[in-house]
Amino acid sequence: MANSNSSSYTTGMEETKRSTEVCLTFPPKVISPGLATILVEKDKDEQLMTYSGPRLHCQMVVIFVLTQIIHSLLKKLGLPLFISQILAGILLSPMLFSDRHSLVNISEDSVSVLGTVGALGFVFFLFLSGVKMDLSLTLKSGKKAICIGLLTVVVPLIFCMTTIKNLHPEGNEFSNKSFFLAVTYSGTSFPVIHSLLSELKILNSELGRLGLSAALIGDIVTLVLTVFSLWVKTGIEKGIKEALMDVGLALLFIVIVVFVLRPVMEWMVKRTPEAGQIKDMCFFIVVLAFMMSPRFTKLFRVYFLFGPFILGLAVPDGPPLGSALVEKLDPIISGLFLPIFATTCGLRFDPSYFKDSTKFAYHQAIGAVVTLLIKFVVSLLVPLLCKMPTRDSFALAFIMISKGIVEMGSYSIMNDSRVISEDIFTHMIIVIILVASIVPILVKKLYDPSRKYLCFQKRTIMNSKLNQELRLISCVHVPSNVSSIINLFNASCLIGDSSIALDVLHLVKLSGRATPLFIAHHKQKKTQPNKSYSENVVLAFEQFERDNREAVSVNVFTAVSPPNLMYEDICNLAMDRLTSFIILPFHRRWYIDGSIESEDQTIRSLNFDILERAPCSIGILVEGRRNLKGSNVRDPLASNNSSSYNIAVIFMGGQDDREALALAKRISQDKNVSLTVIHFKAANSLGAILTENDRMLDDAMLSDIKQSKCLTYIEKQVKDGPETSNYLRSIVEDYQLIIVGRRYKRENPQTSGLQEWCEFQEIGIIGDLLSSADFIGKYSLLIVQQQQQRTT
């Protein structure tokens, strides 16, 4: 070929007994002169796909499209995206697309280019996995998690070594490689298990937390055993002196990371203002250290994949540094580079090696399968011995044997570096694909955390006696929620003759770490970490408790978890604390003129999840509107001892409205409250959807209300929704708090014509109407939903 030179080289090892010939073209063609130029010149040798730049871009597009097509077909079966990425690689392998002039052109040199791009993503993934891990949690793991994490690595390792030794008792291969490979078979990967639990949405569940803790212990044990196996291999092949040198240099590397680099990063964090963002310069310094870490690992004779991971472990987790690294790097790594890496692993798959597998490869495959089975048995027996339910034990056992991108990447890199042969790599790919496909399906079948929310016991305000302690949970997202909740309790005077047990749950988005946290602040010495996520919340409610010492007891909790799984923390706390009522803040806040002050769609999604799953009654608090730009005008619910609070309850019938009336009964016990119950009745009964049982219960509730001398009862007959709207518009300015039932999917004559204008289904037709821009006022809303009775 003109202007080119070709060279070839042959490599081989005693274990693999294979040679590889690679032809390189000089100078390399990277950037094309352009499609128009190539078409004009019509040179047969000047094809667009002969240039590595356009070819790489085209291959990335093809990989993405093919992966999404496969995943759209397989996700109905419960298979993860990782499987679709591997299958896309297998379908695009050089066996099918090897023509250098084809559109895809998946040749050996293009695979190496794709592999380089993907390998960068894999190394970044290991670094970010280290950033997300919090090693301090290993000290707080329970005995069950420690036993599971330790035994599920050590016991399978022993069985694997015994099996391979019996199958292959002779030769140096046992002493040189089998111990190292056995560690990879029996190891536990924290990132893989975390990804599985996140995909199944059970990260915050009881089983998910146990699985994460056990995976963290197992991953550390695997890391230690892997490093030890490499030292043993070095000692056998090169001598004890070289092995001791490797040990010394590795320890020196760890000392530098722990006692030099980590203090520097902690200094960066300390210089960052509270709730502020890390400086860009500090961010780039850490990324630069990561980019240099593979080179340093080579100098210190540490396996190059361990360097970025150990550096990631040294980064302070959570905000501001850890969260900044994860938020800025994780989207492009998980969304672009890592899928390319998974696909290139599939591109290397060649089933022809099954026919030519060596005896050693067959023995390794048997050892890997035996290890997997023993790991499953150990993961099953330990929870059963700890009196864990059988279905949960089986689910945990499948979680602990899960395989994924970490194992696939490790075997791929070992294959490239000739640590393992092609036939062993082919066997391992099959094992990983089978396990990664089966495990998510079985875990989903075995474990459903929502089952425990099927509460057959009535946990409502209606079923709570007036002189009995009322158990409440109040959720906090932002600082303004604190004052709104405290003002709500002061205004409604729920703190009356009966005491209240108030549990405040501060919900914090999980960022820069993998493991969710649940902190009980009334047990700070045992569970609170060094950083306080909720200091101001704790102080505010401690003062609130002191102001109402005999009437209310407050416990503050913090849940640090992914927004889409926060409902698990709320529902679990409600179950554990036998709660009767949960107060949720609304996702939108307004100024007095109706313009939007703030809005958070993740809070809205969370509210929907709680409304569907909560094991008790729920109230959504819509804060009163404020004057523009932080005016000093008081909150309409703020304490004011010189006047009474005007509170209205809108009643139309149904279980949610009855729950709102039950709340009104508690409110009416205080003399400072002026409570009005407004009963809207249909002018005609046509179109009414209330059952006879509902009517009887409504009449029973209303009879008590009518006889009470502590409130005002108004009965208003209306023809349709517009008439109801007009009446409400005329009276809303007279009240500081309005309580309404949600009445989801209930439309009767009193609300006819309003359903199609309802913007927020979670607060019902009347709640949405009263929060709309047409109703100008400073009143707050509390939308009530009674406990939903669900069946299995």
C-alpha cells in the first residue's frame, strides 16, 4: 500500500499457547477529508469507514441503537440493560461484520479502538465506585452482614480450590494461576450488587440494606484476597524477594493515598462553604490525580485497576466533593463509555473456542460453577440460621451471587493481558450472562417490599381515640417546611388534651455515595455520622418540643436515599412507629400574586408513591402564599396569641372527608380555634356516587358535628362544580387553614365540570381548585386521604 508500512509481532505464553498477528498501517487514518471530497475523488481505497474517527462515531451510534432495540424486547422479561449491551456486542462481533468497507466495519483494529474508549470508561467507573463507597459503614455493619459477607467469599474459595485441585492435581498452573482465578470466581462485587438493587428499586428495603452491607464486607475481603493472590503468584514465579518488594511498595502507595492525598481532599472540603459547591480547581485536581493513578500504580507495582479504585475510596464521600464528582462524571460514564465497554466485551466473544477448549479451561469452568453453587448455599444458610424468612433468604442468596460489569471487565482485561486464555474467557462470559439474566427475575419474584405495607389494622385518625396519643410523621425537604409544619401544629392546636408523638423525617437526596443512610437523632451517640445532615431541623424541633413539653414528644430522623426510593423510608418508619397520619409537603410553593416561587417534581413523584403505598392516613400540606421576594409578612399559620385561628373543613361525603372531620374533632377541642364545617350537598341526587354504607357513615359523623357547640356547621346546597367554586371563592379569605378530603377519582354533582381543569391529581379536585391562581389568599391547605385498604 502506498505511503504505508506494515509490521507484525507474535506473542505467546506457556499457559495459553496462542499467537496473535496484528497489522498496523502507517500513517494511521483518523480524520477523513469529508464525505463530499471522498465522493468527488471516487477513490476505491478512500472509503469513509477506513478513517478511525468517522468509523468510531458510526459504531457508537450503531451500538446505542442496537442496544436500545434489544433492551426494548428483553426488558419485558425483566432482563437488565447490561445483558442487552453484551448481546449487542455479540451480534456486532467480527464474525458477522468483518468487511472493511461495510457500514459497521467491526474489525480487529476497530475493536481495539472501541475497547480503548470503553476501557477508559471502565476505569472511571471503578474510580466512581470507590468514591461512592463508605468504608466507615463496615464498622457499623451487624453480625449478620459481616458473617454473610465474609463466609460467602471464603467458603466458596476453599471449595473452588479443592475442586480444581482434584480435577487437575499436576502441573504448575494450579500454583501459578488457579488461586488468583478462584478468588475472582468467589468474589463479591459491591458496585454490581448496588446496581442490581437500584434497578429492582429495593435499595432502601430491609433486604437491600442487608445485601449492601454484606456486599461491602465481601468486596473488601475480595480485594484483600486478590492482592494477596497476586503476591503469592509473584513469589512463586519470581521469588520471595520480589514478592516482599511488591508488598512494601503497595503498602507505601496506600500510605501516600491515606495520609497525603486524603488530607488534601479533606482540606478542600473544609474550605468549601456549608451547602456550597466545590471549587472547579479542586474538582480538576482530583480528576487529574485519577488520570495519573494508573501510572503511579505501575511505579508501585500495584495492579493498575486497583489504583483508581483505592483513590476513589480516599475521596470524602457525599457533598461537596464526592457528590460533585458523581454528578458531573457519572452521567457520561454510565450513559456513554460504560455501555461501549460492555459491548466491546461482547465483541470479543467467540463461541468457536468451545470446540478447542483445553482441559485446563474445562476445569476452570467447572470450578467457577461449583463456586457459584457453594456461594448460593452459604448465602442461603446463614440468613436461615438467623431466622430470616425463607423467601427473603432465597432472594438474598441470589443477590449475593449476582455478576455484572465488574466481573465482565475483569475477565476482559485479563484476557487482553494474556492472564487467561480465550477459551476460559468464553466460558466466563456464558456464566456471567446466565447469572446476570436469571438473578434479577428471581429476586423480583421472591421479594416484594410492598407486601409488608398491606396493613389490615386500621391506622387512621378516625380510629384513634380523642384521649389517646396520636402518632404522626412529618416529612421535611427544605428549611421552609420546618416553619410550615410547626405553624400548622400551633395553628390547628392539635396539641391539646391528648398528647402527640411526632416523628420528623428529614429527607436528603443521596449524592456522592452508594449506601443509603437512616439516622435516628435521638440516638446520636450510636448512629449519627461525623457530618450532620439535619442540624438546623433538629434544633428547631427540639425548641418546639421544649415549648410544648407536656403535650408533644419529638423524634427527628434523617433519611439519605435516592429520591425515587424515599417512599421506602417513610413507609418503613410509619410501620415501625405505628403511625396514624403522615404529613407531606406539597411540591409547589406560590407567591401571593399566584406566581410560582419554587417547584420540585421529585417531591411530587414521592407524594404519589406515598399515596399509593402508605400503611396509614396521609395529609398533603400546601403552604400559604407569600408576599413577593421574601417579604416580612407573617405566615398565615404563624402563632398569634391575640386572635383565634379560623379553620374550615370542606365536606362532601366519603372516607377522605370523614377523615378530615375526624381531624376537625381534635382541632375543635381548643378554645382559640374557630372551626367551621362547610357541608356541600347536591341540589338533586342525580349522579351521586356515594354508597348506602358511605351515607350512613357520613350521617353518623355529621350528627356528632352538628351537636357540637365548639364549631360552626354550614350546609350549602349547590347544583354543580362552578357554583361550588363561586361559593368557595367568596369565603376563602376568611380562613387561615382549610382542610379537605382528597376524594381521588370521585366526582359528584358538587364537583361536576371541575375534573377536566384539575392539574394536580394528588390533592384532588377541591384541593386543586383552592390552590389554583384563581383563588387569591394567604390560607394554607391540608388535603387528607384516609388509609387505603389493599389486598394481596
